[in-house]
Amino acid sequence: MSDAGDRHGGQWDSHGQDEERPLRWAPEESSQQPEPTAPLFGGEPPGGSGEPPPPPPLPALPSWERLEEEGFFRALFLTIKEVLSEPVETFARMPREPVLGRPLLFYVIFGTMAAVVSALYNMAWGGISPSGQAEFQELYDRFSQFMEISPDALEMILFLSPLVAIVLAPFLIIIKAFIWSGVVHLLLMLFGGANHGYETTFRTLCYVLGATAVFAFIPVCGQFPIGWIWGIVCSIIGLTQSHETSSGKAAAAVLVPYLFCCFCIGVGMIMMGLAFLPDLLSAVW
């Protein structure tokens, strides 16, 4: 009786403390094998050889989680394909183990590449397009009002600014990953959709942000609006699957920060309009 009670108690404790158990890359294979059933009228048990049938294969992890098997570059590009075109399957089988380094590295690689490409596009556009040359002249006129500066010096500053942004890009990406994941996870907790820890939210968003960063290679409209919109869609799908929650709660956690920013921008524009309204009215009347 005590043995049975211990066994039942152990089972109850394991279920009750499921959230506190260390997370793993994949579900553990059970060490208990089903016993073969004996035939009623002699002969061999089901299966022919008397051995139980093999267990079904476990679902494959996302490619970046199998970096050692796939290889570095193959895992990179396969993960992009999986996140952008198969987000439901990818994030459903994503591990919940509290490891942040691997997904963060994925985001840093592609986020830095996107920063480099964007800087090159901006430099090329500013030097070739007539609008870019006009903006340079307007910027030079504004600087000349406050300090003495030659056009060559200002051009050198504008040339070095993208290089400084590229050097700082990895550090800014890391800061953005932790802050954005923290904001989304906090909102997910408030809406009752955080069924796993902060690490799961961080992992999901790093894969989405890293994969959608490749849209920066498309000039003019790559990062915005294409990459931005698809990033929101993949974030909602990814959080729905990784946290095993409803799409409404995941959508609220992702969209509320954007709505709040839009609200603040709208209020700021209204305040600026009210500040210039007396001057405008005096000029009209």
C-alpha cells in the first residue's frame, strides 16, 4: 500500500511541478516499454518476433537548433525558410529550454547584415539622387547657421555616420532583443497568454526578427512595410504556437506597443499643431 501510494504521490508531484522541471531540446523518450500481449491460442505474440513496435519518430527541431547536424550556412538559410513560410510547424516544435545564446546569435547575424545593407543603400541614394543632393545642401545650410563647417567636413561626417551605425549595430540589436521580448512577454502575461517563460518569448521573437531582417536586401520597401508587416504576422503565429495560447492574446501582446507608439505620435503632432496655431491664425488674419 505504501509503495502504491509513493508511486501515485510521485506521479502527482511530477505533474504538479511540470513547469519547474528543466526544459529540454526534445521530449524525453520513455524508458518503459509496453509488454507484448500473449496470444490466446498459442503462436507468436503480435509483431511476429515478440518485440514491441518501434516508437514513432520525434518531430524535427528547427534547423538552427540542429546546427551541428545541418552545418552553419545550411542551418541559417533553412531557418529563414522555416520561419517565413512555415511558422506554425516551426514554432510548434521549437524547444522551450532556457537557452538564449543560439537564437540571439541568429538575430545578431541577420540584423547586422540588414544594418550594413541599409547603410549602403542610404549612402548610394544620397550621392546619386537629386533629392539626396538637395537634402545635403539643406543640411549644410542649417549647420552653417550654428557653426563654421566646410562642405567637405560635413560630407565626411555623413560618410562616417553609417560606419559608426554598423559598428554599433550588434550591441543595439542585443539591447533591442531583450527589451522588445520583455515588453511583449509582460503584455502576454497581462492578457493571460504566457504559458511558458520569458525565454520562450525571447527565442520566438529573435527568430522572427532575424528572419525578417533579410527583407532589407529589397530596396525602398523591403524593411518597411514588407518586412515590418510580415514580422508582425510571424510574431503572432510564433507566440501562439510556442506559448500554446490563443491567437487573440498573442496579437494583443504584439500590437499594443505599436498602437501605443502611434497614439503618442498622434498626440505629439496635435500638440505641435496647437503650438503653431496662434502664429498661423495671426498670419492669416
